[in-house]
Amino acid sequence: MSDAFFAYPILNSPYDYPARHWELDADGQPTSKVVDSRRRSDLVTPVPKPKKRKASRADQSELLLADGDGLSSLSQEYNPTPIINEIRGYVDQWRALPNPNDWGVTPETA
């Protein structure tokens, strides 16, 4: 991977719609490729890979908080990303409205 990601990590203006993002590989590591679209919301935390791996342990990405009663499960895990992506779709539809009278906002907000 080139150092372009670390030299210029921010690709978009904070005032404009996010139009580009750095591609991440399956492990959440940045590649040197820029993708011309908005990244979907996902729970990805890029963390540098360890240099050495110790003895095999359970996959910690699937561990849940121990509640003592066995009530916690992967189906109950809180994941806000589907909601975020759905809201982004509604905002995109709102942004596409050409007539300011259809925006449903006050003149100050417009």
C-alpha cells in the first residue's frame, strides 16, 4: 500500500456531499484505491495487524457481553448501520427535490 492514504486521508469537503472514499480490504485495512461513491455505513475499525500471533484464541469479534443469564445473542446485538444507511437514502431523496417549496423546511434553514 502506498502512503497516499496517510498523506491525504480526507478526500471530501465537510460542506459537500461525500463523493469519494478510500477502499478498505476485507480486514478493514486501507488500500491505495479511491472509490468514486459514498461509503456505506458499517462497523469497521481499521487496526494495524499484529506482527506476531500468539496461541490460537477464540475469535473476539463474535464475543458478546456476559450477562450471566444467557440472554444475549448475536441476533440481539445492537447494529445501527442498517438504520444509518436507510436514513441516508431518505436524505438523498430529499436533496433531489428541485422545488424549494417541497423541502418542508423554514426559510432560515433553506
